Amino acid sequence: RGANGASSSAQCKVRVLGLDPAWERDDVMEIFTEEGFPVRDVAMQWDRSGRSLGRCTLVFSTPEDARVCVKEMDGATVDGFELVLRRMQDDAFRGGGSGGARGRSSGSG
């Protein structure tokens, strides 16, 4: 297993937002492969209680496959859900930095 393949492997990943929360990994894989995109893996994102956050990361074999998928599918509507796709080109998407807590409220109530 490769420990840190950060920059080159990040170029083969695409963040997808706007998914139907009812979709499972296999549903997402099917949507993209039926459109002709060679998705190698899908990593769904869940909240602490196990509910879908409506987003995932797609993994492709090449940066070119990732680029074409974003170009073709960004803004597409699937089953009434408008998808937003962004290539993961740097560590900013991984949340590993010292960025702010966007959208978090830590004591409202």
C-alpha cells in the first residue's frame, strides 16, 4: 500500500456534491459508468449517525479521465439532483489544513 501518493493520486480524484442522500455507493458507480466514465472506486461520505451527506469522491485511473468526467458531468441533473463536480488537485479538498469551520455552529441554542 502506498502511504502518501498525494499530488498525483489527488489529480485522479473528483469530489461530487449534490447527490441524492438515498443513493448508495453502487448507485453512484452505476450512474457514472453508464455514462461511460471509467470510475475505479467511489468513497461515499456519511455523517456520524450513518446518514449520507450527499457527497462522495470518485477515483479514476488517470487525471485525464477525471478531467473529462468533470467537464461532462458538472452541472448535470440526475433524478432531479444537480451534481457539482470538482477535481481534487491539492490538499485543500482534504480538510487537512488549518482552514476555518465553514458552516459549523458550535454553540447555537
